[in-house]
Amino acid sequence: MPHCHKAQLSIFLNTQCNLRCKYCYSGEKKTYTIPHIIDMRFVKRAILDFFEHYKSRQIRFFSVGEPT
């Protein structure tokens, strides 16, 4: 991780929206040619590394649509 003060770990889960809401900032018709979903092993390693190097225990999960 870069050398700066981290207050929160942000994890972007995927690039594929499952709702197509008209009010969404990413656009109703936005599509990706290759959908990307984050590897859970990578997420676990990132969380362990974050907790090892920073005092913060805040994690946010982010994605287009409803990722969780």
C-alpha cells in the first residue's frame, strides 16, 4: 500500500451492475465488455495487510448496482 495515512480500506467488488437504475451515476446503459469480480483471496490478504499496518478497522465495500 502507498505510504500515507489510511483511515479506511475500500474494496471495489465488481464492475457489473445488476439493477439498471435510471438515477444511477454510472449510467443506465453502462456495460463492460469483460465483467470483473474481485478475487476473495486477494480481499482477505488486503484486509490482513491493512490491519497489520494501520490502526483503523474501517472497511467499506463499493460497487455499481447492489454488490452485497
